[in-house]
Amino acid sequence: MDIASLDAWYSQSQRRAAVSLLMKRVGVTRTRAECFVRLWIYLSVKQLQESQPRLKPPLAKLELLATEVQCTHREAAELFYSDSDRGSDRAAGMMLDKLEALGLIEKHFDGNATAIQIQPIPEILDPRKPENSVKLKLDDFNPRCDAIPVANLLATNYNWMNRSTNAVPYQIAKILRVLAGKYSKGMGVLRRCDNLNPVGFFLLYPTAAESEVNFFNAPSKSLHLSSVSAEIDPFTMALPGDENCQSVFVRSWMIDRQYLEEYRIVFLEHIQQVLVEMKKDFPNLCDLYTLMIHPMYEKMSLALGFQKTNSDAQLSLYWMYLALDRFLALDIKEALKNL
């Protein structure tokens, strides 16, 4: 089944919506989600056409398969990689293994082909109605209540860099609680008013002078919060009153996609106020650095005035810099009016 056939059976906009929902799961990258949705469409059509040979597109919706369906690695490769030059039977087999590890499918080899069963995916089978009426509020980060939900939120942002799909939230939660014990003023959340769950988070990290060299090294050497393999934090936090502290590392900034457009301005304006308060603890602060990890925030960062500095040869990461005084003087609404 090529892309044209996929579009006929289940439109690109429908696939895109399903992919966005799946990407909220830990470990599900855009590529994995797209491959899974294509597989679901293909297996559904294949099964339905066995009993309804004259069936014509499109599918009304994605439903669970009545039984498992056979699919060879060759079929999977043509399905996953029909619109690109890369991809082999072996690569398709590895993708099926990953989809099984993520709990999206069950499969077994029956001697000739792989028999696949789609697992129940509630967010696609029974999509929730939009929660536009939900109100959010700015609040301090509470390490006792917020560490786990924030860790799961952040893991969806970082999962493309990690092979493990299980340990990432655990690692993040552990780190967040340690950092909150050292300097909680630089941590905050955007919280739902109905159930108090955090749907946005920021972490402003006052950086000790001896750690500033990291901002000029390869970004991949400075991963900690976003990497399960980095046991030792390459950065040292400055303590209040440290006059040698000149840099703030924006180690995290994220809002759940469904709230991003409505709340990013108020969230950024709040961060301006937090930085003003941090200057009372660190009077010589003058530099803002951040790691561009997820591409969805690139346009916003550039609109705010951040400029790219060091990039990385190993991963699609790069450092960005902005003078603190410039950020504090910024009219956020004006800067982001064209986004």
C-alpha cells in the first residue's frame, strides 16, 4: 500500500491527528507513530477485504481488528518506507519489534509471516472531547505532588533521544526533586484548576561559574534531565548570594500542545517575573542559555531573540543564547504576534 492508497483509505489529516495523540505516550516518536498508524490502516483494509472483496475507501474510522492479520517484513517495509529511500525488510522488522515493546501491537511468527494484532488504543478508539473550557493557573512547583506528572509530561518531549521507554520518567522525577531541594524559586508549573495536574513546566537553573564552559561544548555532553544514560550532572548549581553566577540555563520549558497557543504568552511573562526575583539572589546574572531539544519550540525561541550558537555532530541539538536584560525588556505579546 503506497501513500496514495493510504490517503484514499484514511486521509493525511486523519493520520496526522492520530499521530499527535500517540506522541503523548512515552517512547512514541513521530516516526514510530506514523508507522503504527499506517500499519493499522493496512491491516484493517486487508482483513475487511477478505470478507468484503468489493469494499471501497475510505475507512470511516480505525477500529480493533477482529483477529490477528499476517504481515511479512517486506509488506511492512513497503508500507513504512514507501515515501522514502531508506528502509529495508530488516529495518521494518526492527520497527515492528519497537511497536510491540511500546505496547501498540502483539505479534508472533507463524512460520511464514508475522501475525499481528493491534492493541486497544483508547485515545484513538474513544477520543476525548476538546477541553477548551478547562482553566489553567500559574503556580510553584511542588516536588511532592508534581514530580511524577511533570516527569511524564517532559518524557514525551525527550523520548526521541532515548532507546528506553520505561526509565525516562523515573530518572526525571528523581532529578526534579533533588533540584527543588536546592533552589525551587526557578521552578514553576502551569496547572489545571479542576484537577490541579500540571500541564506546563519550566526550570531556570542558576549555573555556577565553573560550569559555564559547558555552554561552549557539544550540547550532547550536557544532557542530564533528558537522558537516562547521564548518571552525573555536568552542571553545578550556584547557591543564592553567589556573585560569580552570571548564567541561567533554561533546562526545561514545556506546555502540553493543547494549551500551548493560549497560554505561552502568560507563561513567558511569568518567567520574566521569576528571573527578576532570581536577580535578587544572583545580582550579576546577565546570560540566558537553552538547549533546543524539540523542534516545535524553535520558531518561538527565535522570535524571542535567542540565537543559535554551538550545534552537535551526534544529535540534532544546539545551544541558544539571549542576553538576560534583552529578554526582561521584551514585550512578549509583540514578539510572538506572528506565530
